[in-house]
Amino acid sequence: MNFAALPERLAHVRAEIARRQAAGGWTHPVTIVAVTKGFGLDAVAAARAAGLTDLGENRVQEALQKIDTPAGRGATWHLIGHLQRNKAKHVPGRFALVHSLDSLALAAELDKRAAAQGVRVRALLQVNVAEEAQKAGCSPAEAPELAKQLAALPHLALEGLMTIAPFTDDRAVQRRTFRAVRSLRDALKEEGLWLATLSMGMSADYGTAVEEGATVIRLGTVLFGPRVTAPEEEAGGGGGGGGGGGGGGTSGASGEGT
């Protein structure tokens, strides 16, 4: 594929981030995770050439095919899709951040695998704010206790929360989702657990997410253009994608980084 438009698209995204942060009153850095799911190694090379160092994948197997390549080795890789326990062994030492932890059993498996390698795995807790059946993630009611349990694991570094907004063009719905996650993070801080990272927002709704305090956004089609194959989402375990620009568009259905 031809990714000649990537630098221009990236410049637009960065301008939109600045505009939306100003609107929300935020000044913290926002990390752009370029989701290469469904694209080949040429997308990885194009992203690196454009100055994007954080790359994301939904599936472990597809990620491994890209991580251990000349273009992929220098990148910081994020696992944004649902992680099966039997794939946890591939995570330590390869992925800088797992966005999609949603159970103590999965976290314990990651902790065990990390301990065997003498490393720590950085991770986010995925919260299914709208409690949609087709999406992964714990419920908001379960999140506080689960977050405390994950934070106690010695080889797991819980750094924040991740969510996927419902697939809708309704910005009010998007905003409620992102605000709920931020409020949950702030409530956990009051209980002594500081989770600085908020991974929320994809191609169709990243503008609203940035206004609500996102520190990480997961972008695929808004950077690389449409996929040739059916566009699932790019990130996060059962739900979320989309293709729009700074807030409109329709989210996808199974990932966290469209």
C-alpha cells in the first residue's frame, strides 16, 4: 500500500490534539499509538519514517511477525487487543504495554510469565463502561477491587485504565464513557492508587477522548487509511474501531485502535 499521505494525516492529528487539549484545559503529553493491525510491514516502516515510535497490534501472532523485523525492532509495541491466557508467554520482553487486562486470572498468568523472565509487565486495566456484551473488559463496579488486586502483583506494573466507547456518532455518549473512566481513575487516586495512564479514543472519537483527558490514543485508519480487508478495530479486546478524524465517524467493533 501507499502511505504517502501519512505525514500530512499525522500533522492533522497533532493539530487536532492540541486544539482539543486546549478546549479541555489539559497540558499533559498525549501518546499516539499507530495501530498497524491489518497492514503489512510497509505500514510499520512508514510509521517509523514519519516519527511514530509507538505501534499497536490487536493479536499477538500478527504482532510477533512485525516486532522481530528491522523496522519493528526499534519501535515501542503495545498490545491493545484481547489477550488469551495461552498467549501470555509471548508478552514479557516484547510488548512495552498491555492495554487489555480484564481479569485477575489473566494478570496472574502474565505475572508468572514475567517472573520467569525476571522482568515486569506494564499493563492497563480495560473497563467496559457501557457493559456491552460484545466487548471485553471488567465492569465499572468490579474495577476498583480488581485494580487493587492487579497492583499488588509483584511482576505486573499497573499504570492506568483503558476503555472503548460505544460504536456511535453521538459525542455525548462518547464523552460520558471517557469521563466515567477518568472519574474512576480519580476515585482510585483518592483511595491511594494512582493510575496515570488513560488509554481511550480511536480514529472515530479521539478528539472527544483528548478533551476528556486521554493520555494515550489508538489510531489506525485515520493515519493509514482504510484497510483492504474488513476493518475490525485496532485495539482492545472485543470492541472499538472506526475511521473518522477528530471525533465523528462510527467506531468499529472489536479492537482498540482503529
